[in-house]
Amino acid sequence: MKSPAALFRVDGSARMGTGHVMRCLTLADALARRGFRATFVSRTLHPALADLIHQAGHDLHLLSPDGPAPLPEQGDYGRWLGTTQAHDAKATGAAAEAAGLDRPALVVVDHYGLDREWEEIVRAEFPGAPMLCIDDLDRPHVGDVVVDSTLSKSADAYRGRVPDGCTCLVGAEFALLRPDFAELRPQSLAARDVAYAQGRPAHHVLINMGGADQPDATGWVIDGLAPLAQAHGLTLHVLVGGAYPHGARLEERRAEIGPRLEIHRDIRDMAGFLSRMDLAVGAAGSSAWERCCLGLPSVMLVIADNQRGVARALADTGAAIDDGIFDPQVDAAEWALRVVEPLLSSDQLASLSMTARELVDGQGVTRAISAGLGARIRTGHLALRPARMEDARLMHEWQSDPATRRFAVNPSVPAWADHLNWLDRKLSDQDCSFYIAETDGIAAGLVRLDKSGCPSPPGVAPDRCREVSIVTAPEFHGCGVALRALRELQHVHDGEIQIARILPGNTASHSLFAKAGYRPFAPDLFFWSPVETSQRSERE
């Protein structure tokens, strides 16, 4: 079976920054774990970013720089794009066709130079493909989903700028972070709380001014913090990306300062790395949300216009220190004494950490995928196909989700070996009908009918009944997958009475099965009968 495809249109360079590409990579990696094939289409892309895309196993198609010049009304961001939106949209469609993406399951666009004009052309090129637009400039869009992780902003910012039915995911809880941030978050927060309770001051200070940092705020911050490092025994950890253009001068600074300055490039385990830091001095870009998720206290310098709102909002909530727009004319040593040195105590660190950690929980990618694929469910066809052993890994991920285990008959997560044995038995059982619910090749959940041990309503022969089990993929929660899967199951097995076992307190399942026509016959047992359904339909 051909894998569902996701098409990404994004650029990144020293001038534009690397954040757009990095958050698209995060989204692409998450989709790849769900069986998608991700294809990136870029017009301007720093070679280091291209390497990251290839290393992650995704496809990349570079657009030709040729084309008509941008129109005056496209402004500065049009000059970033380098051509008209119409030309770029047609070129993107041609690149997708060349890559074999005639029907992408999802289109993602993250570019300040592309807006509604581009989106309308691409939508016409790929009718039926949900479109997810990543933005923070409150621009008009025609996509199905808008993701804007700006703190202190609400969906009202896009009212009248998006079509009816567009899902606007607005706020810091929708920041697109790699899954390891959510996984390491409890451990990171617990370790910080122990350090604060013991009164430990900061020792490891992160300097991260973005993946490109054209003005070299990194070097300026190093110069300011070097005396503090000597005085307080600090280790300065400088994080730069492959697009950082001042590498030679950075190496000179390392030689001058010595072992108290460590340089890190293109860290893959970013969550683990940030968990080891005590304080950060950084730009107010997308990395600010990573620091918040792990409770890392921060001082922010604004190095791009679109960072002003983020820095101001974080400072207003008490989650970080906003030191304003980066100005290389300010004396760096004086700045460090005035702004950073007072934050080295545990009391100051704890205050910032406690507030920052409440803003971002690391689940933004799951929420974005749920909205994007939910649009596919609402407009697409859902079908059941027989389950296979090749589905084992995906099923195990679904079965391991905390929301799934909460109301399972056995709340323990199954071990992988046990899961494989169980699946093999189920697929070999002639009395078990096992299906994967799909929409256009995208696995959205599983549903199963079992005869063994199935209870039956009073007066009904047990051999006429089978018990239903259903699991929805986490990214499809709230999208109507379960109800549509149950109705499809009723259509396929319309000669059987289907039994549902629902634990007390599981109000969501009670509502789901009631909508699907199930009626109670015991405190935790419900049944669906094709005869009763037919009779009710005739009365109605």
C-alpha cells in the first residue's frame, strides 16, 4: 500500500532564520512515525538545513530561482520569496507532481512570503487535500487549519481572515516541539525543583540566539558573560546551527576564554541538552517554547521584528526576562552585570521556571496533526480494511497511549512481545473480525469483533453476539473517527448483534455508543441490534 504523503512548502536561510524549517521538520518527523512520506519543497534553503531534512529521511525538491520578480505590494517578505506567489504556487505544484504527489494527504505551508493568494492556487491544484498554515502575523488564509503559537493571542486574531470551519490553533500550547520534550518534561521539572529546594545557583548557562544569528548576538553575549563565568564558576554553552555565519570568530573566542566556553552545533537531542542547563540567554523565536516546556529560565534578546510580541508576552506573564531589541552598541559587560548576574540565585531561577513551565506542555504537534488529519476525516471517506501483522507497531503505539489505557479493561501497557503474540492469535482466530479504519490510506484507528467470552442480552442466543473493541489513533481524537468506524462495522456485519463493554465513568464512550444506536442491558454492557435499528428507522 502506498504511504500517505505530506507536502511541506518552507524556506530557511541566514536572513530568514531557521525556525520555519525546524518546526516543519518536527511536524514531518511526527507524521513519518505515523506512516507518512514527507516531501519538502523549498526555493531558498541553507545547505545545513537541506542536510537536516535528508538526514531525517525526508524528500527534498529545490525550486529553480528563476521566475518573475516579486511585485511591489509583496513587500519585504516578497523579496524573501524572490518571485510572485502565483509563480511559486505553480512551481510547487509541478515539483509535487514530479515527486509523484498527485494526491497529498496534507499540505503544510510555513512562509512569511506566502499567504491566501498562494494557498488558493495550491488548493485548486490539490482539491480535497487539507491545508495547514503555520503563521504568527495574523494574515488571511484559506487553509483548513492555522497554527499560531503566539502567547497571549487568541483565535479572535484570525476572525474574518479565515473561512468558516477553519480550525485556529492559537496559543503557546500549540508550539510545535519534538516528542522528546513532552517525554523528558517530568524528569526535567523534577530535577529543577530539587536544585531550587537545595538553593543551588546556576552553573550551566546556555547561549542560543537562533540557528542563523546574522548580527552575531551570540558573540556579543559571550563577551558580556565571560567575566561572570570566571567570577561565578559558570560554564557557557554556546549553541549554533550550521547556518551560523561567524564560526571563525567563535573559535577565536573559545581559544581566548578557555574551558569555560563550550560550543555545540546542531544538537539532535535538544530536550536532553536543555534539561542540563540552569539558565538561558536566547532569542525570542521558536526555541523560547522549548525552554518553557522544560522549565528553563530565560533572558531574551529580540533579533527579529516578529519576536517582539513573544518576548513581551513571556515577560508580562513572568515566564522570562525581556531585555528588548538586541543593540550591539550597548556595553556587553555592563549588560551582563545588570541583567544576568541577579538571576544566578536559585530564588530568581525558581520564580521564572515555575511560570514558564505552565505555558507549554509539549503536546502541540499532536494537537496540530489531530486538527490537520481531522479535516481529512470530515471531508474524506472512512473505510475498514483487514488488519495485518505489519500494523503491529502502529497498534502498539495506539494501545500505549495514556488516554487509551485509562478505560481499558486491562490498564497496563502491553509489552511488545506480548502484543505481537496477542495480535498473531487474533489474526488467526476465525471468530475474530479485525479491521483498521482508514481515510485515503491514513490509519485512523482499529475496531474488532470477538465471539470468545462475549456476553449476550436476555433472550438472545450467545452465538448471535460478538463483542466490539475500538481504539482511535491519538491524533484523531475528537474527529468523529470512532462513530464512523462503528457505523461502518454495523454495515459490514449487519446480521450480528454487537456488544460493547463500557467501564463506569467513561462518559465519552457512553456518549459514543449511544450515538451509534447501542442500548444498555446491564450496568456496563450495551448492545446494538440490526433489527431494532431497522424498526427505529421505520418509525422515524
